Amino acid sequence: DIQMTQSPSSLSASVGDRVTITCRASQSINSFLNWYQEKPGKAPNLLIYTASSLQSGVPSRFSGSGSGTDFTLTISSVQPDDSATYYCQQSHSNPYNFGQGTRLQIK
Amino acid sequence: QVQLVQSGAEVKKPGASVKVSCKASGYTFSGYYIHWVRQAPGQGLEWMAWINPDSGATKYAQRFQGRVTINRDTSISTAYLELSSLRSDDTALYYCARGLSSWYMDYWGQGTLVTVSS
């Protein structure tokens, strides 16, 4: 199985900060990497697919990059509404594992 | 608009089975996969399986193989997840999600809470 490791596990940022979350795969997954945002009591929301494609309707302050084993999710200017848990997920091979999540708190 | 509406919460005893439904609307059901993902209380997301509603092909995570069955009824645009031999650690929120093949999940159901308790 491919293991997905996110860092950090949690972080705190101020409005307007640039935030980067990293995700590392235990083996190459090419660009089969997605990012989801989850808020309490709500279903996950797709932000980025295939490493760097922005899902329709997602604010442009979100961006993704990387290929192979190392990936990043960047929020260019954090907003209060971005308080959430973020998950990466590989879709290269079964089982399509998620990372353990990164909790973002807005100061 | 795309919607996935799941069946209601369930309470089951250990050893029992549970069947969760996921009714799709707002798009061509056979054109997208349906994935199942679960989340135990306070834990992260865990992918379980997908089904291609067009062909009926399925793929399961190995750890659920033999205990989980997914199928669909294309006449009513509904997919089903059945989990058997329930244990307390199967207590979780179960989500269905629309998938562009196995690549990513772009619309999610509201989740179905399954509680396993004696």
C-alpha cells in the first residue's frame, strides 16, 4: 500500500498569511494526488485534483504543486473561512489512501 | 445540480450487517464512479471501495475485502454499500462520493452515521 504523510499535523496562521501544507507519498504516484478541505459537520470538498488542477468554484488563493512523491498545497492569503482540516489523497493505486490530515486554525 | 443523498443513520449490534444507499441526481449516473469513504469519530478519511455504475465493475480496499459489497441500481440512480460482520470499530460516518473514474471525488453525499453497539 502507498502511505501518505502530511506535515504539519496542525498549524495556526493569521489572516493574510501564506500557508503551505506538504504531502509525501511512500512511492511515486506521478500526479495522482488530490486535496480536500473538510469543515466540522460537513462532507469533504475537493480543492485540487491531479496535483495542480483547481476544482471549479474553488478560490484562486488555493494552489497545488508537485509530482512523484512530494506535493504541496498552498493558500496564498489565508482567510477566516479557510479554517478547516486538509487531506491529501493518492489516486494512483488501490487502496486510494488519504493523508492523516492537517488542521489549520486561523488566529 | 449534482446531488448525492444518502440513507439515514443506523444503529447495529456487533456481528450484524448494514446497507447504506446513495441516490444520485443532476447528472448521468452511469457516467461517473461512486466511491465509498468512511470517517471514524475524531479520525481521518478512509477510502473503502468504488463502483463503475456503467459496467458494474468494483474495486475494494484489501482490508475490507470479504466484508463489504457495493452494487447499484441504474434504474433509480442509486448505489449501495453493504458491510457485514460489524464490529465496534466500524462505527463511523460513511460517505458516498462521485468520482471521475478513480482519479478524484468531486461531489459527496451528506454522510450516513453507522453506530455499532451492543
